[in-house]
Amino acid sequence: MKYLCLVYLDEQRLDELPDEDCVAYDTAIRSSGHCLASEALQSVHTATTVRVRGGKVSVTDGPFAETKEQLAGFYMIEAKDLDEAIRLAAGIPPARVGSIEVRPIRPIRETVARADVLRHANPEDC
């Protein structure tokens, strides 16, 4: 199962984590076959938030919400279950000064593709 590990931390504490620790963990988790994708994000000061309300687009400089911790990066991982995903997330270096949100990926593409196959296989059911 795929999980997204969202890395949150107070950017003021980022200097407490050597980049080498993060790169070493990234190399190890990729080598193990668990990491599907990962990236660090630029400062929250570069963020832009986009909302659409009533058909109108609103663009705001900055992050989605005012909090002490900001989204700093992510890991897309493959794990057999939530317990394994939590174990892998606990190894992400920013967990030492921030938090890692672990969320299962909703397989929306696969769900839609299966529905299309079923719809075409049994058109009378639609």
C-alpha cells in the first residue's frame, strides 16, 4: 500500500538537522525499495495558496494556514501496512524536531479505471 509521509516542522529549527542526515535517510529508504518519491520544499515564504470559491480564483501569498509548523517536504512510500509506514516515517530525520503525518494514498486512478472496465464489460448495468 502507498502512504504519503508529510514532513512538518518549524522552519526556524531546520538548521538543527544536517542536510547530510536527510540525504543519508533518503538514500537508505530508496535503496530499500520503500521510497517511491521524495522532495524537500523551499521555504514557506515561497508558498502560494490557490482557492476557488463561487467560481472565482483567489491567490494568496504564503502557506495554507498560519501554524508554527509548515509543510517542509514529503516521502511517497510503499509499505505493507500502517505499522510499517509508521516505522519508516519515524526514521525521517525531521521527526526529531517536527512531525510526520502518515496518510494512505487513495487509489483514485485505479478505482476510476476499474469502474470504466466494468462499465464497458456490462453496459446494461449503467
